[in-house]
Amino acid sequence: MKKLVLASTSPRRIEILSFFSLPLITSSPNFEENNPSYIEDPAKYSREIAEKKALSVKEKFPKSPILAADTIVYAKGKLFTKPKDAKNAYKILKELSNSTHSVFTGICVIDGDKLYSDTEETKITFHNLTDKQIQTYHNHFYFQDKAGGYIVQKAGSIIIKQMAGCYYNVMGLPINTTRELLSKVGIDLWDYL
């Protein structure tokens, strides 16, 4: 099999794919994510970004299967991407505190002229966080490259009261949606356990 190209250098996505013995190379997408066009439809927006990431890498690897993903947080009619700075990260967690939000990951797989994409949603409810807890959280967990400014792994889950849906979706790559899309281009993750 040709190596799968992951259109990402995200350590979390690489870690999730490392659960499988899949031949893999990574390539950073050459695509600017700063112009959202589907904020009213977060599922469609995350799919569109994933597709654009995959297409930007396809130029470098035209004969390889490509996997791309994009994760966003959506609540109260607003899109929360990666925080710009510590002040912005604090503001995001303050706004998400004591409420439920959705984490959407758009996934895209391209192989030749075939393009398949889908979105997975996980609902997360945060505890009621104090200002001190938010500050302590950001002192202990790197937040800058995380959608919504938080992590679900390890002790990062201390802020989470409840989760409905895929844990790996919140990390950035839902395994079952990824498996389904890869199977459409002849890659069966069951063969790489």
C-alpha cells in the first residue's frame, strides 16, 4: 500500500493514528484558516476546512491517499477556534464555563479524483469554573493550538462535567468516522491493528 499522507503535523492526530500500524507520512497543509464562511453551520464549516487542507497537500502528493481534519468548538451561535493569546483563551473558557458546547471535527479523505468528507460531533458540558481555576488550568496546560483553548487528555479533563460522543473527536480525530472514510478508498484500519 502507498503511504497515507496526514495533512497535519498535530501531535494529537499523529498519536491517534499511531494506534495503527498504518504506513504514514505527515505534511503541513498550505492553507490559511482565518476566513470562516459557514459559521451558521459548524459541521459544514469544519468539513470545508478539512477539504481545503487535504486539497492543499494533494498538490505535493498527487498519487497518495490523503487524510485531513479540522476541529472547532461551537456554542451559543459562536465559533471558537484556537485562542490568539492567554487573554483570549481565558475569555473562551469563561464563556464556556457551566454550559454545554459542541466539538465538531471535519474529516476529509482524498485519493486520486475521489473526495469523501464527513463530520463528527461531541457534546461537552463544563463545570462552573472560577477565575482562579481557569488561570490555574492555563498555567498547567498548553492551550494555544487547541480549539476552544482546552484539552481532554489526562488531567485536562478536570474541567469537563459530562461528555456525549467520541473522546477522540475532542482530541482532533474521531477514529470511527476516520475508519469509515478511509475504507471508501480501500484502506481498512482493521488490517492495521
